[in-house]
Amino acid sequence: MPKLKVFIAILVLLATMHLTAIDSRSQKNHDPKEIPALLAATYIHAVIEADRTIYSQYIVERLGETVSLKASEKWNETNTLPLPAQFLMMSSQVVNEKNLGIQYRLKSLWPINEHNTYTSKKEKEGLESVAQNPNQPYVWTAKKNGSIIFNAVFPDLAVTKSCIQCHNSHPKSPKRDFKKNDVMGGIHISFPITKPASSQNRLAVAPEVVTDYVHAILEADRTIYAKHVVNRLQKKNIIYASENWWEENTLLLPAQFLLNASDLIKNMRLGLDYKLISLWPINPHNGAANQFENIGLETVASKPFRPYIGTTQIGNHTYFQAVYPDIAITPACVTCHNGHPKSPKHDFKLYDVIGGIVVSIPMNSD
Ligand code: HEC
Ligand code: HEC
């Protein structure tokens, strides 16, 4: 019977799904919807947090235990892994330099590196507040060059025991009694308010700005992971990445890094979702799931400059979706995809579009 029940559940689900893709050029007449700023910050934080957790648990902690591959401050000189904090800081630098408006930093009231202390009264209050009450991000606004900047501090938790072992024993750490799941610091996120002039909501951001931010962070984390972890350690024959990373005690492929973080985000049930898809997928699960994704992939494959955007209706819920091109930025992308026995395409060239990243965020229904 359970099999039948699952089958019926799937049928009901299919029956309630009305997938309608609305091209960006044919928007409905009403004002484009907007995302409240705190909700936007919550999505952004979820992405940073998910990647940080995957890196800490599946890379640093797991490979430390199984193959004694350590993480250390001098990772480049010692052929080890960057520390989780260094990973976050490298990727935040990449994102900050894109000048999209979004900025984020890892800060603490008890920093090992004094550069990571608070730099304003509000930031200090934010760190104190999330240390007291980790369930509530601390938010404020500031004015800069005529625009309103929204700020939020989210707690940074000791998610693995390696966090506390290392900080408690580090000679420069001013605090030595961290316990698992303690608040160790905070992630300060800021971005300008970009709502349309007609907006009713005082602090809101346009949905395409939110997906641009989410995409920028995903790209930055994947690039840092590919460049400073996978490519560097493979070149030095320290460790390699493989599809069967779990059984073989190896690194995850960059695509698997992204997909595992996306599973974590799904489990957070925020409604935020992203995936990696392609018209020529190695894994058939990564093919286009509907007409919107199919047109999106075709569009970004021929014009890889702007994302393909639209809204999709699933039951009573409306989702804003954006498909971004996923480009073969290193020769390794090309070699591996062209040579993979399950790949349906074997003539990718450097800088070709291999697929797309679809980012979906829920919109309030009418
Ligand atoms: C192997 C040692 C090590 C591990 C493991 C580690 N850290 Fe750190 N952490 C550091 C060092 C060293 C710095 C300072 C990096 C720098 O120079 O900016 C740091 C920086 C930080 C900061 C910024 C404030 C500061 O102390 O400078 C926070 C917050 C933080 N780590 C939290 C964590 C959390 C949470 C984890 C686990 C997910 C973790 N750390 C894992 C060593 C470690
Ligand atoms: C060492 C091999 C390898 C490398 C290097 C690699 N990939 Fe992949 N890629 C895979 C495999 C295997 C999958 C399927 C993962 C799964 O099971 O979901 C995949 C999945 C993907 C997908 C989803 C569609 C599909 O084919 O299933 C895209 C898009 C993608 N990779 C793009 C890239 C890009 C861009 C790069 C370089 C930045 C890259 N890949 C580097 C092996 C590789």
C-alpha cells in the first residue's frame, strides 16, 4: 500500500501544479512584487550559512577525521585547507568587489584576528544582541550617499566540534570556553534598499535584486571552492575530487558542493531554492524540469549576459525565478564534462555555457 499512497500523492501534486512561465517582457500590469528587506537578508544568510556548513562538515571535519587533511591559517604554504572563516572571507571579498550593493563580513566580540572585531556601535550592539538571543537577527538602517542601507547581524554558531577545539586552543583567542552550538560571532549583511518608488513597503527590495545577490554568493563560494580547494590540492597531489566522494574520502565536485548546500536550504523550509541544471546533463535529474527552465536554459546559452526571469505558479504559491548561465570558466569543467561517459555532449569549449543556475524565491500571493 505505501507505494500506492506515494503514487497518489504524486498525482495530486501534479494535478495542482500549474506551471506558467511569464517572460520578463510580458509582466502583468500590476507593480512588480517586492521582498521585505529582512526576508531578503534571511535568504542571503541561509545561502552563506549552508555553504559554510557544507564546507565545515563535509570538507574540514570529515577529511580531518578520515584522511588527516587539516585546515590551517597558512593553508597555501602548508598544502592544507583554508579555515572556514578564511573561506567565508575570501568569498565575501569576491562578492563585495562585484559592486552589486551587497556586502557581508564575519565578526566577533572575541576575535582571534583583531580585524574581525566590530567597527561601529551598531555592529557591536548587533553582536551582543545575537549572542544573547540567537533566534533573532539584529537589524538597523543607515544612510549612505543618499540611499538607505539595510543592515542585519545573524549569529554564527559553533556547528562542529572543530570550531570550538580550534578557537578554545588558539593562542590569540580571547575566549577559551566555547561549547558546541554556542554563538561564536556574527555575520553582518548589508545592502541598499532598491524598492520601486510606488512601493507601499518601507523596507523592501526588488526580487531580481535578491536573486542576483543569492546567485553572486553561490558563484563566489563555488569559485573559491574550485580554485583554492579542489584545483590547488589536486595539482599538488594532496587529494582529489570525485563523484564518489563519500566512499572514497575525497573532495566533493564543485557541482556536488552546490547541490548539497541546496539540499540543506530546502530543509530550512524558507521557500528559497536553487539548483544546477543543463540541456546536456551528466545526471538526468539535472535536466530542465519544465518549460520555463527549458526556455531559460536556451536563452542564457545564446545570450549569457543577463539572467532569464519570470514567475511560476505552483498551486496557490507564486515563485519568482531567475536562470543564470553556468559557464565553463576553467579547462577542468570542459575536460571532465566532455570526457564523462554519461555526458550527452562532448564538444564543450572553454567559456561555453554548460548549463544554468535556477534561483527561486516565493512571492506573497495576491
Ligand atoms: C583550525 C582552526 C579553526 C577552525 C576549525 C575554525 N576556526 Fe574560526 N577562526 C580561526 C582563525 C585562526 C580565525 C582568524 C582568521 C583571520 O585571520 O581572519 C578565525 C575566525 C573566526 C571568526 C571571526 C572572528 C575571529 O575570531 O577572528 C569567527 C566568528 C569564527 N572563526 C567562527 C568559527 C566557527 C563557527 C567555526 C566552525 C564552523 C570555526 N570558526 C572553525 C580558526 C579556526
Ligand atoms: C571532475 C569532473 C567535473 C568537473 C571538473 C566539473 N563537473 Fe560539472 N558535473 C560533473 C558531474 C559528475 C555532474 C553530475 C553531478 C550529479 O550527480 O548531480 C556535474 C554536474 C554539472 C551541472 C548540472 C548538469 C549535469 O551535467 O548534471 C552543471 C551545469 C555543471 N556540472 C557545470 C560545471 C562547470 C561550469 C564546471 C567548472 C566550473 C564543472 N561542471 C566542473 C562533473 C564535473
